[in-house]
Amino acid sequence: MDNEALLKLEGLHTIETIAEALGITRQSALNLVSKLKKQGHVTTSGGGRKKRLYKITARKQRPRKRGMFDIINKHSPMKLNPWYDHQVHGRYGPEEALIDAIQTRSFRAILASLRLFNHITNWPRLYKLAKEQDCWQKVGALYDLARMHFKVRKMPQKYQRRKKEKYKWKKISTLKNRNNFPEIQGKWHVYIPFNKKDLIEVA
């Protein structure tokens, strides 16, 4: 297909509108879409009960890389509706997604991310990332909170060592401070905004 035809098709289409625009049969349109998709000019959305849509661009589209919302929604029963398109090129797993969720300070994102603790396999990396973002206290508090309510991978003992005298009190989310789970709050000097009812959503 030449560039002129691609430019003509740029935008969102159904199979029917592609066939109509080019004056071809529906089967020919399907074959064309398949070819353009392999060449990187088409991404799809919808399907099932919704009409399948094809986004066509003359310029090749880079494959979408998964990000924080993708990983959290894969592992958590509480699904998040992304409020921005988060993609990361390169290494990105549960460790990075957990830290990014904490950095949003979003009540729902952090609550949903609790389920990631059962998929953490690289504790040194998680610790390093958290120290870089100055949020290891929050990671520790969330870990202790998660393990009270569902199965999680065990954190190595050396990462639970802490120097209380150097800890300043921190808030996890933008909500006001609450006196929930006082033992965990006192251990990590972190205000926990969640209560037992909230945790049912991710249990």
C-alpha cells in the first residue's frame, strides 16, 4: 500500500469503513488490516461486545509497553482505571510498579498495589528503588499491612532492620492522617489511611 492510501485511512476505523473508503470487500479489508498491523501501522481496541476499532497511521506505531496500571491490574482483584498512559521501555516489573504506585500518593493505586507483594522476587532491587525515592518506610508498612490479610512473599529479615531514631513520620496518601493499625504505624512511623473494610477489596 502506498503512502497516499495510508494517509487516506489515517484515523479510527471499523472494517466496514475501511472497505468503504477503499472500495474493497470486507474480506479484502480484513486482509489489508492484518498486513498493515504486521508492518506497524495499526493498533486495535474494543472487541467482544464492543465494535472493534482500528487506529491507522501512516507512520509506524511503536508497540505499547506495559506500565504500572498494567501490572497492578494483572495481579490485583481491584482494577484501576488509568488516568494517564503509563508505559516504560526497558526493565519493568512488580518492584518498579509498587514504587510508582506509592509515588502517586493515590489511595486506590496504593491499595490495589498491595497485591504486588506476592510477586516481588527481587528484594534488593525493591530496596534500592525505595531508598532512591525515600519511601522504604512506606514499603515496609504496606508489606506488614498486606501480610496481615493475605499471602505474600516473605521479606528477608535484613530489610526489616530499621533505625527508629532517624525516621520521620510520613503519609502514604493525600488523605488526612488516621490512627489505623497503630502497631504498624508505630513500627515504621507511617500513617496508614486504609481500614479493614478497604482491605476487603483486595483480599
